[in-house]
Amino acid sequence: MSTPARGSRSRSDQVAHVICLGCGCACDDILLTVRDELIVQAEHACPLGAAWFGDGRVPGAVRVHGRDCEVDEALEAAAALLGGARGRLFVFLGDELTCAAQRLALGIADRLGAVADGVVSETAPAGILAGQRRGRAAATLGEIRNRADLVIYWAIDPDQRYPRYRSRYAGYPSGLHLRRGPRCRTVISVSVGADAGPAEADLRLALRPEQEVGALVELRARLAGRTVGEAGGATAELTDLAGRLTRAKYVAIVHDGESSLERRSPDRTEALIALAQALNAPTRAALSTLRGGGNRSGAEAVMTWQTGFPFAVDFARGFPRYQPDRRGDELFGHRPFAAALVAGSPASLPEQVRRGLSGLPVVVVGPRASEAPFPVRVAIDTGTAGIHEAGLGYRMDDVPLPLQAVVPGPRSATETLERLWLRLEERGR
Amino acid sequence: MSAPTRLRIVGGVVHDPANGVDGAVRDICIEDGRIVAEVPPGTPTVNAHGMVVMPGGVDIHSHVASSACNHGRRLLPEEHMADPAPAPALLPGAGPSRSGTGGTLPSTFTTGYRYAGLGYTTVFDAAVAPITARQTHAEFDDTPIVDGGFFVLLGNDEYLLRQVDAGERDRARDYAAWVIGATGGYAIKVVNPGGIQAWKSGQRDLTGIDQTLGSSRVTPRAILETLTDAANALGLPHPIHIHCNNLGVPGNVETTLETMEALDGRRAHFTHMQFHSYGKTAEGGWSSAADQIIEYVNGNPLVSVDVGQVMFGPATTISADGPVEYLLHASSGRKWVNIDVELETGCGIVPHTYAERAAVSALQWAVGLELFLLSEDPWRVVLSTDHPNGGSFLSYPALIQLLMDRGYRDAQLKRVNARLLAGTALADGLSREYTLNEIAIVTRAGPARLLGLRHKGHLGVGADADVTVYARDPEIARMFATPRYVVKGGQLVVEEGQLRRAPGGRRLRLSPGYDAAALRDVRRHFEAYGTVAFDNFAVRGLRDAPLEIG
Amino acid sequence: MTAEATLTLRAPLQRRVDASTVAWSALRGLDAAGIRSQEVWVEDTDRSTLGDLFEVSGAPAPRIRLVGDLALMDGIGAGLAGGELVVECDVGRHLGRRMSGGVIEVKGNAGPLAGGADPGAKRGMTGGEIIIRGSAGPMAGAGTRRGLIVIQGDAGEDAGRGMIAGSVLVFGSLGENPGLFSRRGSIVAFGPHTPPAPYRYACTYRPPHLWVTLRYLRARHEVPIAPGQLAGAYRRYSGDLAELGAGEILSWIP
């Protein structure tokens, strides 16, 4: 089959090599068929991808106090609300924006002295903080595809939330440095409590949640020539596993960077990071951290390069301050904000933030702003990154990718946020 | 008020070594971003009487805008918390006034402001993995004032190594040309040729330049020859930019000299030479071999180097050289990031502190100074700290004082751990003091010439109007840390020592020609092994046209 | 010069105050006006001063006493390098942040991260002594490089996490995972606790250095030490075995 060139519209209205942000895999081989400005087919897309693209229709409403109006009026209302607010402001970088739009939203937070945060603050802080203590041994996904002869899934079956991870990055071997054939890649599946690894595996191991950190530490202690013994549990299996890990040429440890387990125990991620690092003494190893889609990895990258911090940034004193332990109830509990700007899809707002913003005047600029599941003062619907808006977006492994605009949508989020920025500037904010 | 399109810098003492001007009093005239011979009466003026006027600084080797830098930023919240950078008080409408944080890897806006605040107006990021190039462009978009470009990593690229293995040098050249154009890069960078590929493959004994990579015929020598010839055949303005094998290892002087000799008769730039100029004592310990290296450099006019000076204090080692960073982590126990980058390269990051009382730090400091002080041609031995590897770019003024002021240097020499310094030229006493003209060469005219930037690094008619004006100060470090005026592209960005404007910088990039037929094979390679489609690889929609080659 | 300067809270705190901007180490050299002018931040947004919040008397003095409920005040004693700080009631998070010397005594409870490390920082406190008469929140003494933390009540989870050296003594109960990821350092546990997985039982003995420390605490800081604690036996657990393995949890056998 010959594929149409990227971005081209052949007579059959096919657009090739479209990047899907349905999850963090950011598959870039999606072939979309577009008819009458609607997406009618998404070839190669998984169910999450099909849902991500849908038919490409999004609302294009602009509302103030629930009343339809022109964009200018809405922007004026938003600028008056945010620029005139007496008290702290909150800016949330939600999903489904290009990095260009995220950069502007963060710029607005800087100018207004707001608290800025993103989705990862809710879903992945433990892993980020552990990474800041220890660093990490990682790889881009192609390296796992091309090199990993042992893949260990730690309490995650990617097929559910990252459906094409295995086939694109770690599945049937097609790697440059791997022999062909089904036997050259060993798959180990570790289940922790209800968080099961894949059913198909060369070796399966089940741990109770309270055994998890102990098992990880036990494995690492063995690399250092020590045994912990009595406390670790599942000793025979761990001995076998430690042997397999050190005999492999390149180990990929796959874990879910956005799982509910992250919140239960900050220690498990740190133990995983430490194990992946330590494996680089006897062999080579990388930790593959599965992250969600919607370009939330992009939001983290932008926050990091503009402020030096990946999330939970407070600009109140005129410069970015890192407040990773002032999130959720800690953040909203003590003193209410005066107003908030949600840039991006309001559906991506974590429950805690949504609760924190209840009763506040909120401006939402982003895809489906008018359908926000909470009361909104100013709603401006925009296009979605990678469907209606082209620009920079990120895969879960921090590889930057070129998002395309495939069908026409409502006004651009980037342009709308830029106009908001200019209006705030006119107001001297 | 918008910035004037014309400007006259009046009465300064001009150091413009590229045009043979060494301390002459003359006016510098500027119109529409360029140096011109004359401007009409009534043109706004800058009073530079008694002050020192130089072209804007040009950093030939730094790490400021890349995916790797951002991994480093994310790793170092403690540094950023300790160095807040409030937004500068710019004139209204004079560019984005944004806050940020500093430390060894500052946030992007802060990077731009601080470079400009030092009088530097052009900066090259020395190591960008092609697959991450679009992030470098995005970060440069948020790095105001400075003109920016970058070097693309090719010395461990799987496709390139295959061509080397097959002896397909033309194909390798076409591939290199395509990668530069597709990523918006400026030059070819080689880091530890073959060594990163070896590290990723579990081979840890690649130490000689004639050793083969695994079972292939690829050797570091073959990689170097192929890419050096490619860069020169393509007529790239900057030759190949080489980070040799065995960085930071005692006795690596042998590898470094072997590498230089392997490329004898070819134009080549060797970077952060300090880290590659170590001898080994009979007991296997460290010693300085700066004299051997600089002797070779002095005698070979096609060779150029930047020094990669070590400055005492906090640093962050950040490099595509993954195996070196692993060794540093294993020996220091500091936190460590490693990212293996598919098909292309690696990335390692480890924070590091150079301490006066540490013998190895002191030796590294001395080796760098020896390279500077024994250099016979400042045009080919230029200033860098390999920011932030040997120290932050903010330490350039202190480095300049070390070079210009023997008393200052000797006082510091007395404080450092001298255990490994016995018999070094520096310990024996080097009296040389750099002149202002030599400083102008090693910080702007020389790097610009080595980079082939004909409009940078000088103040002749037609040059970009990037000018720095320093008020004289007996404390040299203070003088160079706080220029009185900085002009970038004709706009006065620093006035009376205060940052007042922050226009966006230009992108310095190339688009060399290649045989388009060669791309068919590249596409097959991407389809077989890549996870980013060939059609999604090239960075599109870049601002600023590519510079002309030739 | 008097022996003690007293800072008395004018009105109960309604909002969180970040006091890590105060030059705590310099306070003992300042007169009342100097102390009053020290900057604090209310709810991160409003610049304020110690003088706005406290009545100050008796300055300058080598010992500083804080009176009033400071459970909403974070960063008390930040950067302390010498001198003595006494807090009569509760304190908020990050007591003794980046502390390198001197003594802090808290008569009430302390919030999270007492003596603990900043995000990304390798080290927590690098010297000095923190005595908490009540209980401490999570991560007390995380990353301690040197120095001593005594918690007479309970300690939250992750006490002494990632210690590099130094000692954390807890007389009440210990939360989950004390000493996880520690390279060296001692955690002494007098109350209920469970050594985490990477700690292994080594021996039961009467550690002589502990005897010295406990006698010192009783004499210098009036920490009540039972005779059995002085003379008794302790189980020693070595760990974290996945790190250097040179740390210990000393578990008192009542």
C-alpha cells in the first residue's frame, strides 16, 4: 500500500502520518479519511485513538455567564476578570493544547503572579519527585523496541490504557539489535495486588501490595551482592528474576507513571527508578514510564524550560517557586483563589482541582470549554491540538512531535490565548 | 518609544581584532541592524568615551536549549529554588519580560537575559539529538535576545554507522547534509565516536580509535574520517565539532593526539580540550598533558579548539557521552539521568562540584589555564567552559580575569590543592597576561571566524550590529560581568547596565545540498527501525531562512 | 544583653505564613527593630514582617523564644547555623530547613519535613539539634547529613528517609518505612515500629555511643530517659541494604 505524503489531501481525502494523542504513545502512523470536513475513518488507531479523533467535531461556542457572545466580548470579560481580580489567581494547564498554547498560558500565569499547575501534578508527582532525588535511567521508546531483550511489566498491562505500546515499542521483535523470532525477547509479568501485568508472559510473578517495595529493594540489594532475606518475601522467584535481569543485554522495566498506585506509595516509584539505575552496573537497563496523552508531557516540558520546575509553580513573589507539597487540598484549603484560568480541556481537570475551584469565577479557553462539567464564567471553545491545530506535541518519553491540523475547527487556542495575553498587557497586567 | 533604527556609539576605545583595530578611539555607526560607515547627524548616540567597545560575544560551545538541558532542569529543582530570577524591568513593548530561575541550567528566558547581560549575543548549543531538534527550536523561541544555532549529533547514529561500515562515504555525506537541513542545525557534532553506541550495546571496552564496534568494521577513526570529510566537502562554515573518545580519563592525551593526527591535513574543531588533555603517572594517577596538546595545536593551523575551562563551584555535567556520565555517577554517587536516544545517541546528566581543595578539580582548572596561556594563536584556542559542564557561562568574567591578571591567578593558585600540580607549567609560573585584544579574539572574533559567521564577531561595515560596551574597572571580572551597553541587531538591549529590551533572536541554521535519491534508503531505515515516521522527522515551519553556504 | 529575646504572636494566625525568608541565624545579633523588619510571606502572596506578627522584647539575645500557636508557620529556623530557638507551641512544615547548626526546641508538634530535605536536594539538615517535645509529621529528618533530631512523641511515615548520616530518635511510635533509602545514619526507635524491608536484623546489643547520646539529651535538653533505655538492650537492623547498607535502626527492647 502506498501511503499518501504527510498532510497531503489526496482525492480520497486521506491524511497520513497523523499523530494521535489518545494516550502517551503518540502513535504517528494514523491514516485518517476525511469527508466533508469530518473524520470518517482512523486507520491503525486503537479504540482510544478512535475516541480521541472521533469525527473531529467540537463545539465552537463562546459564552459569558452562559450567554452566547462574540469572542471579543468574552476576551474582554476574561481580561477584566483575571486582570482585575483582587487576590490570588490559579492557572491550570489542561490537556489537548499544543506547546505554543501552553507557553502562552504559562506566560499569563507569570504576568499575573498566579499559581500554575498541570495534570501531572495530580497523576504523576511521586515519580517526578523521586526522579528529582535520584535522576533516572531511561530511553526513548525506539531504543526499547530496538534493543530490549527483556521487558518486565511491573504492575501494568499496557493493553488497557496504552493499547499499542506493546505492538509499537515492545512487542513482537523487529529491533535493529535483536535477533528475529519470538524467542529473542523475554517478557516478565509482575502483578501487584489487583494491578496485573500482561497475561501472556514467559514468567509471571504475583506480589501482594505490601510486598512490592520490599521485592524491588531485594532485587537491588542482590545486584550489590547483598541479600535482605527474611523481609523480602517470594525469595525463590526473586532469585530467578535477579538472575534473568543481570543476564539480559538490555532490560526495559515498564511501569505506569500515572497509576493510582503512585499516590498510594511514593516509595514504589523511587524503588523502581533505583532498580533501573542499579541494573546499569552489570548490564544495560531503562525504565519506561507510561504517561497519559493529550500532550500533558508537553505541558511538563514547557513548565520546566520556562520556570525550571515541572509542575506546581507559584509566581506570587514575582518569580517561579516550586510548591510540590502545596497541591490539592493543601493548595485550596487555606485561602480561596480570586479567579482561575483553565487553558485546555476542562474535562482533564482533576477532581481535587475542580473542587477547589467551585464557587470561583473561572475562565476556560480550550476544546469543549462550553461543555465544562462545572460552572464557568467565561467559556471560549477552541480547536484540539493535533486535530484542528498544528504545532508541537510530546510523546510520553519526551520525544517532540509535529502535530497536524486535519480538519477545520473553531478558533485556535494559541491565537485566543495570545489575544488574552495582549488584552491583559493593555490593562497593565 | 520604539528602539532607534540608527545609533552612534561615540568615542569608545574599539577592539575589533578581525579588522585589525586594537584599541583605537572611533565611533561605531549602526543602521537597521548592521554596522555602517556613517549615520546622519542627529542620530541617537551612546556615550562610550573612555569605555571599551567590542563586538558582541559569541559562544561556540554551550548547552542552553535542548531536550537534554530540559532533562537537566527537571533534575535540579534545588538549584532553581536557590536562584530566583524576577522578570527584568524592560521598557514597555520591548519584548517579553518573564521571570525564571537560574542555577547551572537556567530557565530559557533567564538564559537569554543573562547571556545578553554579559554582552554575549550569539550562542550555539553544542549537542542536539536530531529526533529532539524541534524542542531546541521551541526553547530558542523562548530564549530572547541571543541569536542561536546548534550542532547535530551524528557520531553514533545507526544509519551513519552502517554507511561507515559499508564504506559508503558519499551516502554518509548526503545523510549528514539531510539531517542538518531537516533539523535546522548548523554543524556536525561528534561525541565519543562509536563510544555511545558501544555503551548502548553493552560494550564497555571501546577505548582506542582503531578498535572495532562489536562485530562491525566501524572504528572511531572511520567515523571521524567520514564525518570530517563530509563537513569539509559540504563546505560547512564550521568544520566537524569533535568531542574525542575517553573524556575525563587519565592518560587520554594519547587518544586525543591520535585523533588529531588521524585527521591531519583536514580542517577540524576539537571541543572542551581541557577534558581531553590528561596524562597518566606511572601509578595510574592524573597529570597535566596540556603542553603536548597545545604544542600540536600551535603547530597545526587547520586545527582549532575551545578550552572547556573548569571553574570552581557548582556545575552540571550534561553530555551525549552516556558512558562517561555513568562513570561519574558511579564514582561520585550523585544523582544521575541517562536517556538512550533511539537510533542516534545518548544523554547523561550528573551534578558536579569543582572544589579548590579537590586535587582532580585543581588539576582540571590548571590544565585549562595552561592551554590558554601556552596558546600561540588565540584565533584557534577560544574560550568556553562547556557550560554548564566546567562551570556556568556566568563565570566567563572570572575566567577572563584569570587570563588577564597574573596576580589574581597566582593568588587562586596558592589556594588550590597542589597535589597533582607538581611539574605543571602553571605551577612553574606562567607570566602571560591576555590583552584586551586577545580577550576580544577568544570571546568573539575567534569563535565567529571558526564558526564561519561572516557577519558576527567584528565591527566592520556590513556586520551584524551586535556590540558590547564595557566601562573600565580595575576589577576585570566585574568589568566583564556588567557591560554598560549591549546592542543586539542594532537595538540597545542593555542601557546603563540595565536590561531594557529583549527582542527575539535569530536562528542560525543551514540547509546543505544532497542527492535526493539517497533519501530512499534513509526512508527505508526509518520505516524498519524508527518510531517516528520519516515524514514526521523534519522540522517544518522554521523561522529565519537558512544561511548561505560558501 | 539579656539571655532571651521573646517574640509573642500578636493574634492567632489565620493564614499560612512562610518564615523561611527570615535570617534565623542572624536574629540573635539583631535588636528588636532588626528582628521586626525581617520579611515573611503570608499565603505566598502578601509580604509581611515578623514585627507585623509578633511583639518583640529582650533583643538582642543569644536565645530566641517564640510564643503562640505557629502551626500555620512554615520554615521556622530555616538556615539556622548557631544559637538557640525555642518555640512554645506547634510549628508548621519544614522546621529547620537547610539548618546547619544551633538548637531548635519545639514544645508542641511539628508539621511535615522537620529537618528534611528540599525537593531534589541531596541533603536535609547538615548539623545542629532539633528537639520536638510533641509529635512530628511525615519525612522528619529526611536526607539528614549530620546532626540530631529528637521526637518525644510520634513520628509520621518516612522518618529519616534517605539519611546520609546523623541521628533521629523517636520516643513514640514510628510511621511506615523509617530509614528507607538511607545510606548511613541512625534511627533510634523506642516506641512501636516496623523496620522496612531493606533492613536486616544484625544483632542485639547495648550500643555504647547511644548511652552517651541519651545521657547528653537528659542533661542538656531534659529529655526524660527511662533507666531501661539507658541500660537496656537494642536490636540493631542494618540498612538500607539496597543502598550503602551502612545505616541502622536501633530498636529498644522494653
